[in-house]
Amino acid sequence: MLTHLDAQGRANMVDVTEKAVTAREAVAEARVRMLPSTLAMIQAGGHPKGDVFAVARIAGIQAAKKTHELIPLCHPLLLTSIKVELEPLGEDAVRIVARCRLAGQTGVEMEALTAASVAALTIYDMCKAVDRGMTIECVRLLEKSGGKTGHWEAEA
């Protein structure tokens, strides 16, 4: 059942009034593939715009907080924790993992996915002058917990 459609098939915001408040968490990832020289520049701290990972981390955190402004029908949420971690993956990629938590009546999957996506877009924006061929890959939910459906984890 698609919860964002009413009986007539029209889009609507899900009413969560009667849902129980539970601890909820979601973890999402994204990857940015780039030239090895681009990753080396990021790791060496040689980017003229500053610390690429630090800026991407802040962008991801800010994006999670604004998800309801970006994705129609998402509820504004009082997130209690947002963590965005970035790490080199091999010699030509960066892996971004975003984790969002709250005690609330609806899940935080969209917030985690938005955080990972915007962090990836920020890396692209900061590095496009030296590497326009970067690709953003594998944006996906890794895990969610809480709520009526409980725990879910992506296959490895």
C-alpha cells in the first residue's frame, strides 16, 4: 500500500497523529567516484576551497534538517542526532555514511538519504573544477530501526 496516496489516488501527507513515539534510526550511504588525483588532493588538504570532507559533512547535516522542505509530503522532524562520516574508498572514491536518529512518530529514512546525497553533491561541487567526470553512485538505505515495521537491513 502506498501511504502517500488517498483512496482516490491523490497525494497526501500521512497522518501520524495516532502513531506511537518510538526511537527511530536510519543509515544511508552514497559514493563519489573520482580521479585518483582528485582524491589525493582532498586527502592532502590541498583544495583551495578548504577541507572538502568538513564542508560536505556540514552540508549533509544541514540537508537532513531541511528534508521536509525538499521532499514533498515529508514531515518536519525534530532530529536528535545527525552524523555524516566520509572516508576514502580505494584510490578513486569516497564513501559517505549518514545516520539520523530521533524519538518520534515517523521514520528518518529520507533524512539519512538526503544527508548522504547532499554530502556527495557538495564533494562534486567543490571538486568539479579539477574533475568534471566524477560520478555519484550507490545512494541507498543501509538500515532502519524503530516504528511498527521494526528493524530492516540491506543485503551486503
